[in-house]
Amino acid sequence: MNTTFDIIVAGAGHNSLVCAAYLARAGLRVLVLERAREIGGDTCTEELTLPGFKHDACASAHTLIQTSPILRDNELGLDRYGLKYLFPDPVLVMPFRDRRSLTMFPNRDATVKEIARFSERDAQAYEQLLLDWDAIKASYTRARYNPPAKPSNALAALEATSRGLEAVRWRFSSAVETVEERFEEEHVRAFFLWMSLMTMAWVDEPGTGLLPLSITAGRQAFSWTTPVGGSISLPRALAGVVRECGGEIHTNAEVMRILVENGRAMGVVMANGTRRCFHSSRQAFAGCHWTRDARR
Ligand SMILES: Cc1cc2nc3c(=O)[nH]c(=O)nc-3n(C[C@H](O)[C@H](O)[C@H](O)COP(=O)(O)OP(=O)(O)OC[C@H]3O[C@@H](n4cnc5c(N)ncnc54)[C@H](O)[C@@H]3O)c2cc1C
């Protein structure tokens, strides 16, 4: 193949596509190579049961990304490609074995009232949890959307919030410790621990202590944010931006190896043996995802 590119992105999951979309919009010629039949990775929507019934096979709640400039400021104009979010009411209902249930509503006061059915004290603790997250969330959002800072700088930013050293202590606690410290009633504790499991982290591991705050506050603010058409609507919209800026996306295209000459990436070798090369003066490899073979 003769076509050359400034950037080659291996994988068309939504993270790689975000990277590809910004680079394409910056004027670089971008090629995205996806080994699967469809783009999207774990942000996929498939007919898993009956024809016409589409399911999100992995990711379903697009909550965290709501605070990203991509959506918050509509930086990429993804709505032009049909991306639209729903904010379900109620957010979720948690049934318990004793036939009781706890419902979270987008309306904060309604959620507080619901928790109060189990414990007045825990209802107040929930309000305090949201206040605590409000006090520290800016330092987290800054960290997420800026180049990685040294751990010491990240901790200093947390300590500089109005919650000071206390916030650093939460950061190093486990989610279990946070929940046990803040809530007393067993249904309420179960609810917050389940919320903390959303990132599949071990909730008794030190370092997970802020999950009960961040995940619950995210759901409280943005509900169980659901894209119309399923999770796949996000990667499809991102792919629209890549293509409108002249980028190409190829599926059934597995990257096996990165070509390196004199210490510089020159291109990639595909599973079918073809090579895709970079433009000689501006080469870069945005390899967000690697197979074992691709690492060789
Ligand atoms: C069961 C489950 C539920 C989840 N629920 C949620 C949720 O509700 N909300 C949420 O925010 N997150 C959720 N997540 C996490 C979320 O799905 C992932 O964090 C996200 O999809 C990761 O996106 P990514 O682009 O980094 O990688 P991926 O989605 O993994 O995409 C990687 C892509 O690269 C391709 N690829 C890999 N190697 C190569 C190669 N050598 N050549 C070419 N292509 C290659 C793969 O085929 C894939 O398409 C869930 C994850 C799982 C597994």
C-alpha cells in the first residue's frame, strides 16, 4: 500500500477513537486499525438475544465522561453524529432479599428521603458525602483532563482542597472503610458498596476509599447516563469526526507488530502481512492497545 499517515492508532475502542478524533481535527492524517469486525471495543451494542433487540455487552453507563470537555463543552460536536444522552428517572432501584428496596432518584432530596426510610443518620451522612465530593471534585477533574502529574502533585492538589488532609486520608482508605465509617444501616451500606464496585476494583483494597463518593455523586448528578441507541453511539459519533477530518478507519485489521528503525516507529505490520507506514516527517504511533504479538 502506498498511502502514508501521520498517525496510526491500533484499536477502535472509544478511548483510541477520542485520541484519533482530536489528532485528525488537529490536521494530522490518521489511520485507525481495528482487529474486530466492528469498532467500539467494550463500548459495543449487539443483538445478543432476539433480532431487533440490542444490548450493551459491556459498558452501559456513560457517566464519568459527562464531565469531560468532549461532552461538557461539546468540543467535538458529537451531537452532529446523533449522540444524545438520556438521564433515567429513577437512577436505579436496588432490591434486597428481605423484599425492601432502595431507589436513587435524580432529585437529590428524593434520594435523601429514600435513605431516611432506612436511617435518618445515614440520610444526613449521604448529604455530607455529596458535600465532601463537591469540595474535592475539581482537583480530580483537573487531574483527569491534563497530562499525568507526579503522585506527589496529585496528593498536594487534594490536600489543597477545603477538606485538606482528611481528603488524603479518604484517598488511601478502602471503599469498605469509607462506607463503614460514614453509614450505619446494613441496606444503606450494601447500596454504597455496590456503587463502589462499578469500576470492578477490590473494595477492600486501600486506595479505593474515594469510590463511594465519586461514583455515587456522579450517578446523583448525571443519573445512569444512557446513550440513545446504546453504547455504540459514542464510538460511532467519534468515528464520524475522524472521517470528516479525512481520517480512515479499517476494521478486520489487526496490528501484529510495530516497525521500528533507528529507534523510531516507522509503521505497522498487519496480521495479513501488509505494512502501513507513517509519513516520513511526522510519524507517530498512538498504540493505545496491544496484543502480545504487537508488543514484540
Ligand atoms: C462487563 C463490563 C462492563 C462495563 N461497564 C461500564 C460502564 O457501565 N460504564 C463505563 O464507563 N465503563 C464500563 N466498563 C469499562 C469500559 O467498557 C472500558 O473502560 C472501555 O470500553 C475501554 O475502552 P478502550 O477504548 O480503552 O478499550 P477497549 O474498549 O478494550 O477497545 C480496545 C480495542 O482495540 C482493539 N485491539 C486490541 N488489540 C488490537 C490490535 N493489535 N490491532 C487492532 N485492534 C486491536 C480491540 O479489538 C478493541 O476494539 C465496563 C467494562 C466491562 C468489561
